[in-house]
Amino acid sequence: MITVGIQTKGLLPEKNTDEAFKMIHDAGFDCVDINIDTFLKNSDLYSGKLNGFFSESMDNLVEYFLSYRVAMEKHGIRASQMHAPYPVRVEGRDVQNNYMQGEVIPKSIVIAEVLGVPWVVIHPFKMQYRYGKEREFQENIEYYKMLVPILKQCKVGICLENLYEALGNRIVEGVCADPEEAVRYIDTLNDYAGEELFGFCLDTGHLQLVNRDPAEFIHILGHRIKALHLHENDGTGDLHQLPYSFGSVAGEGQDWNRIMKALKDVGFAGTLSFETFPTMNSFPRSMQKCVLETIHDIGTYWTTLI
Amino acid sequence: MFKAGIQYAAGIDFDAVRNSILSKNTEIYVSEAGKILESLGDKDKGIINIKGLVWKVAQERELYSDSVRNAVNAGAEYIVAETKGLDTVDKLVAAVDNNIELIKECGLCLLVENSNLYNGNKYIYGPFSEGKKLCDIVEGLRKRVHYDNIGICADIGVANLLGSNLKSFTKDCMRYLALIHMNDNDGVIDSAQMPFTFTVGRGTRATDIFRVIGILIQYDYNGYVVFNNRGTWEVTPKQLHHSMVRLLEGMTAEWQKEYRFKEAIADRDKILVLFGGGNMFRDYMISFGDKYPPEFIVDNDKNSWGQERLGITIKSPEEILAIPEDKRNVWICNMNYDIIGKQLESMGIEYNCFIDQYYI
């Protein structure tokens, strides 16, 4: 059964855990995308600033996230997916990269197990503009293969995601922006693992930015799509905004009907998960509840199209 | 308090509007008035109240008198002269000359709306773009047609297309401002979308709507604020129109709450206390400190207790408890609303939040 979910970013960790999950539940959501990337922000990683959150012992981290589990169970919400901290690799930051790859990501997988998360989005390395696509592929495959034992132990899967890069002020395609490339990644890794431990997280906003046709993308990826990041933008910036908030005439903006039809065609049966955290900032604070309800209404409407 | 309403655009799900508080002040195009008024049934009486008309001056040299009279009979009080497509003031004057008798007969308030010119590439300033020039036009029309019931409709989305300082634009219109048309866009295309949906980065608003509302509050504006979001209704499936209307109602509630902020801080029967002595406190003092200074401020920084900031003494949060409960008027002046709110709740203290984004 298709469910509707939303990311915790924008609500957690700023709000009290119980209050945040209550808000999510009251808005009607069944599922959440747990953003543990909020504990080690991408902006800090790009500038080389590390905090000690993931340096805590596994026991301490598990204890911290048990409060999430308690709140989710109390409010009848389950975690459909999780987003690990990113970027996992930054050029020239070898010590940080070793820390991310050797400690933060494995601990994230264990946290996923504790929270009952089936799929964790772990961004692949972005290397193609400096080293070429083939080396980018090889290094990513080598790293993800190293995670197979812990994935099997924790019974958690990894989703790769379609990414973009910025060259100057221009957004250009990044790793897995090409659907055929994404298929190659996933099939190579699953062949190695001997089971379906790797899947794909389709980000609709990222597709818009690199002018990819979402329906074609979905048809090529097919059953490999295990998670979604649903949001919309103006085609220029990664705005993570509300669907239907761009365009002035019918047919402008993202073609959501086409996306939902494509998901139906490939038999998608997961969670329509929204990655729209900026709406928690862009609308006045007092409107957070009705913004969440609107997002849920959109998701519910879309379930009727699948 | 302003009067919130909604513009009926072709394609909007009428049931979504019918069930909304915004339908108390519904605005329709003159060209569609006949069809819409016919479609209103008994069940709509008292629920969908036609309050305004929009006249596309460039296309409609002469107003359809039957449509206008029927709309007035249904409750219409104002008519917006949409100046889009007019490149000179003379053309507006000629159109007003041609139709003023009907407008006077119906007792309608004529509202001149701002518009821009388009040079084939982008929007540029035209004769109806600037607030001060709109005031001059209104003054000129009033004298010319001997009718004082003429004012301004300020379309925020249209002004945004020029990269105008929206707060200044609204302030410039204030003398004759009677209607705000509230919509948003990316500053390039007139998409007439919902407010607050255009952002940069991770949710940083790109349109200065907060300050527009702030200037309305500071000037005690009590005219109409009508959502004219035709882009939203065009792009969103009809099944979701009620959800989008609910968002507009949420905005209305937020702005009405902010209007009450000014009433609340002016309440001389209560003791005004601000929590936080930092930048947000400074912002409060700049906007309201002269008329509504707090009795004292409180802060969790023990080192600041006993000191003064901008002439106001800083005390411990515990000092709030010395004020009788029914005399407390506590406002958080710090962006950590959730954390400080929890602290005050644990102390049994009711509070409100000062949102400086409206006033800085």
C-alpha cells in the first residue's frame, strides 16, 4: 500500500522530539524520512568543520535515537527511509573523509537498524568533474562494497540518489543523474552482495535542475526505486518547495501527473515521501501545521493516481 | 484590522472558496460577473459575498452596466481599474471619464491598480508602477471627476517584478491605499502564485511580504487584502484547491494575529516585559520603543542582570513571577522561540512571540 511521508528536517532536532512527531502524525502522515544529516550539516562538512556528535559511542547514539523510536511508536509513525550525513567525500579533506566513511556512515546504518529503517540514502562520491565518470564509478563501488557486511548484519539497504553539481553558478548533472548510470551502480552492487541491498532514491527536484524527464527516469530505474524525495523548484535553484507552487498556467511547473503515472507503471508500492523542509521556514511559524496538512493532502491525492 | 478576501479566478474550485472565510470578501472580474452571479444559488447567500469588481481597462472601454449594477446589488463596494496594458495615464483618464457616471451612481470606490510595462524581454517601470505617481494620479482623478471615492489597489506581485522595495512602495501608496492584491512570483514572471513559495537556498524568502504586512500594521491599515493567485488555481489540480485555500486562511490568521500584537503591546493595563536583550530587542525598540517601551527586559545571561540596554533594565526571568498573572504581557524577543517558550511554560508563564521580520 502506498503511504505518505515527510522528512523530519525542518522540525527536528529544533523541536522537542515528541512534539515534532505529534505534529507529523496530526497532519496525517504515516511515515517519516529521518534526517540524521541534521546532526552533521553539509555546509559544515564542505568547510571542514566537524562536530563530535557521531564521535559519541554507539551506545550513546542509540540511547539518543531511542527517544525518536519511542515518539514514533507513541504516535503511530514508522520510518520509511533515512538520510545519512553528506557529503561523504570532499576533495582534499582526507582525514574528514576517513571519518565520514569509516565512522559516521557505519554508525548511521546501525542507527537505521535501531529505528527500523529499511532504506538509508547515502550520497555517492562526487568526483567526475575532476577524475572522470569511470573513476567516480570505481571508487563509489569500492566504498559501497565495504558496507555490505554491515548492511547484512543490520538488515538495512542503501539507496543511491540522483545528484547535481555546481560549476560556477551553473547547475550541472552529477553522479546518478543519468538513469542508465544509476542502473549500472545498483545492479553491480546487488550482484556483488548476492541480494537486493541497494536501491535508488529518486529526487524529483534534482531531476528538474538537470532537465531530465522524470517519467523516462522512472521507467528505466523501475523496481530499483525504493525511496523518493518529492519536491519542486523553479528549474534554477534546489529550492525543495511545495509542489504546484511554480508556474502560472496549467502545464507549467513539474508534471506530477506524469510522475505518478510512471510510478504506477513500474509498480511502485513504497512511500510518497516529501523533502520540503524549507516550507517550515518560508511560511510563517504559525502556519507550520497547515503547511504540513497541505503537503499531506497533496500526497494523499497522488496516491489516488498510482 | 484588514479585511481578507479572495479573487475568483477562472478555474478555481468554487466549493473550495465557498467553504472558506475568505469568501466573505470575494472579488470577480466584470467580464465574468454575469456568469458568476447567475451561478450563485440560495445556499451561497451570506457565504459568498461579492465585494469587489476588477475592470480590465485596456480591453473594456465601456463597463457592462448590467453586470456592474447586479454586482452592486449583490454587495460589491469597489471596482479595481486594472491598468495592465495601458501605456499612458491619459488612456486611464479617458476610460474613467467614460464610465464615472456609472461608478458614481453605484457608489463604488474606484481603485487604480499599479502595473508595469513590458519591453519584450522584461518588465520595466511605466506610468502606473510607482506609489507616489499612483497617489498623484488618484489626486488628479478626484479633482477631475469631482469624486473623492477613488483610491489605490497595490498589487504586491506586480511591484515585485520590478525589484521594488515593497515596504517603501506600500508606504508610498498608504495615503490612498484601500486594497492590497496579494500574490507572489520569482521577480521575473508574473505567475501570481501563492505568497511565501518563492525562496532561495533553504527556505529564505525571496519576496518581502513580511515587511509589507508590517507597514500595514504600523499604519493601522484597515482596507482589503485580497489573494489574487490565479497561477495557483491554474497549476494545482482542482481536488487540491481546498488545501491551497486553507494555506491562504493560515496566512490570514497569522497576519490577523500580528495585527493584535500592536493592540497587545499598547495595553496599558498590563506590564509589558520582553524576553531577550539582543538584536531582536533592539529591532523592537527601533519600531515600537518610543510609543510602547517595555517595563523591563529579562534574559538568561546572569551577567546582564541589573544592567540597562537602550534605557531598559535587564532582570532575571524569575522577576516575571513578581507580576500578578493577569497583569503580565510577556513577549519573547529572541529567535529561539521554542527553547525560551519551554522555559516560560515550565515557570507557568504565558507568553507571545515578537516576530521582528515584520518590522526590521
